[in-house]
Amino acid sequence: MAMDTPWTMKNTAAFVFLLVALSLSTVDGRKQESGAWIPSLENSAPELQVLRDQIRTNLRSSYREQRLALPLRIYLYRLKENENFFTVVTRTGQDPDTIASLNGLANPASVGPGDVLLIPNARGVFRRNRSLEEVAALKENLQKRPASSANTDQLLEGFRFYPGRRFEPEERFYFRGQGFAHPLPGAVLSSGYGNRRDPINNRKSFHGGIDLAAKVGTPVLASAPGKVIHAGPAGGYGNLIILEHRYEYTTYYGHLSKIHVKKGDSVNQGQKIGEVGKTGRVTGPHLHFEIRKDGKHTSPSKFFHP
């Protein structure tokens, strides 16, 4: 994998397992524990100044000496009203790819006010080497007890860290929402993503995708190139196809009348993989479509206009 920085890592230094030192670091006389919260993105916030200083210090050493001058540490920030992903990137001086890879974000719109972001004090790319469930549990534990260095250490052991690296062009393309095409061009959006009243029992529930109304038999197209990891019945989804894509993305195509692929097949973007139907838990013919990143639902409307 090519690096976007002027230096490359060699042999056993090809990656760094993230082991966080238990001691405190000092920058300009200000001490800060790994796992500490940043209360504000205002310039006057001392915690923010510490983070910026550490990022700059590690950035210089990674370029000049191919190493981190300061131990890798994690800070936490809860987004406030009118703040978004790019607000955090700009105010902290961190790289978008670094924050996105550590937090497993599908796209910049994946976070908003009230959400918590983990922000490291070095630039690079994180790759998960534990199960999604394990890492999610460790992140939750860190948010509950952020002052514990042991908690931070456990979280970071779930990743490999590549200092100075950035996303590949294709991965950045996906992250910016440009990697997926509409699976059912010309269809009518009959139900959006998010909380809604269930059309069958009228109860409030979370809808993890979008519903696209069309006639039975209308061709369903692969939203992105990938591999078929499921093709068949799946409870309320009815006849379901799941495609696995690069960079931990998956797409779901539910309620199909016909399936034209089998498990293990490779498909191209725009390839016909099935036909609209009304199998499973439905009130009428439509395609239920989902995009997930690292197993987590994300709104398809962030990738294309439904």
C-alpha cells in the first residue's frame, strides 16, 4: 500500500501495535492523560492546546525520524450544536483520514452534535485487528471511564497504526460518498432512513435503510463492486443479497422476487443482481436498501440522492 507521506516504513516497522504508556506526558508544562476529554474547541481551552502541540510534535518527528516523539494517546470530544466532522478536523489540526479510520466512520456526515469522536495525538491510519464487537465494547468502556490508562491501552490494542499514512485514493473516494451508485434508478423513495412508525404495527422503530418502491421484477443493480456473502432468505428481509465491498463497507438488498447471483460471486457496479419483489415483512413491492460501515448502519442518502 503506497504512502502519501515523504517517508516509508521498513521491514518490521511496517506497522506499530498501539501500546499506550501509562505515564503522563507533558507539553509546555501542561500534563494530560490519555483518554481525557476535550471540553471545548475554543482556542482558549488548554486541553485543545495540548492536543495540537502533541500532533505537531509527532508530525515533525514522523517526517524527520520516522518515529513518534511522544507516546500515542487518545482524547475524546463530544460534538456541540452546529459542529460537524470538519469542525473537529479544522480546530484540532488532525487529519480527516486519521479520525475517520479510528472511529470507523462511513462518511463525514456520520457524526453530528452529541456524538463522541476519539482523537489521537498523531497522524496516520488505524486498521482494526480485533472483531468489530470487541472494539465497540472497548470504545464504550473508554467513554465511561476515560481517565483509566488501562482502558485506553485495551482499546488501542484492537488496532494497528500506520504513522504518517493516509487513505488510498479509492478509500477516500468511498469516504466522501462517491463510491456508491443508485441500486434502483428511477424508483420512488417510499420510506427514509432513521426513526419512523412501522407500517405494519404502527410502532416507532429504527429503519436501518431506505425503501424504494417499484414494480415486481424491476432490475436491482449492485451499488458498488464487491463479493456476494449472502444470497437467499433472511427472515423479515425476505430474499436478501448482501454484498461485501472494500474498506469494511457492505450493502443489503431486501424483499427480492428473484436473485441472480450466488454466494461467492464477484459483481461489478451496476450489474443486475436481482429483481424487486415483496418477500418477507412488507406491505407492498419495494427494495429495502442498506449501506453499512464496519457493521454499523449509515444513511444511504449520504452517498447518493434517493
